[in-house]
Amino acid sequence: MSALTEPVALSAALASFTERWSPRIVTAVNDYDVRVAKVEGEHLWHVHDHTDEFFLVLDGELHIALREAAGERTVALPRGSVFTVPRGTEHKPYAPVPTEILMLEPTGTSTVGDRHDEVPAHVDATTGHALR
């Protein structure tokens, strides 16, 4: 996908789909996709071996459990917060309430990473869907 030539209203982009954990690509920046997603409940433990993963919480609240050298911890991101999961860090997003997020990832990055637990039925294993 190339960068769009017209503005995209994130509210309209998010209103165009209902699926949870199934991101839509709203535009591209260089070799990166800008994706929006609706999330609720648990994702799965996974790792991106070659890229960081950037999260911006547009609405709601996102928790990200992390398995780091020092042990496990969870970061809580209220609306308006950003967080970057470093490459190679095992993590598991969780949204206690319906939440809308924006992610920035290299084009072609899988939502379930390079290594992961079994993918539950409610999680879409994708590299992102085109915005309709």
C-alpha cells in the first residue's frame, strides 16, 4: 500500500469494521504500515524478532504483559498513551474494555509475531487488511 493522497479520519476508519484484533491499514509511511484496530480481551503471547512494535491508545485502555530478562511485568496504557515493545520481547496485549489502538509496524509484519502461542479463534493472524 502506498501513502494515501487524501486525509483519513481515524473515526471513520474505525467505524468501517467491527472485528476485534483484526487491524486495518490506514496509510503507509516509508516501509511502515499505520494500522488501527479494535481490541478487547486477550491477544496471545508472541515475539517480533526483527522489529519493535509501537502502540497508541486512541480510546479505552490497553495492558501489555512483558516477559523481560528481569521478569514479567505489565504496562497499562490509558487513552492517549504510547508504548513501544522492543524487538525480541515476548508480550501479550490485553484490553479490559473495548479499546481502539493505532500501531506502527513494518509492512508485512504479522499480528502474531514470528514466534507465538496457539492462535485463539478471536485473533486474526494477518499482516493487516486494506481499509475499505
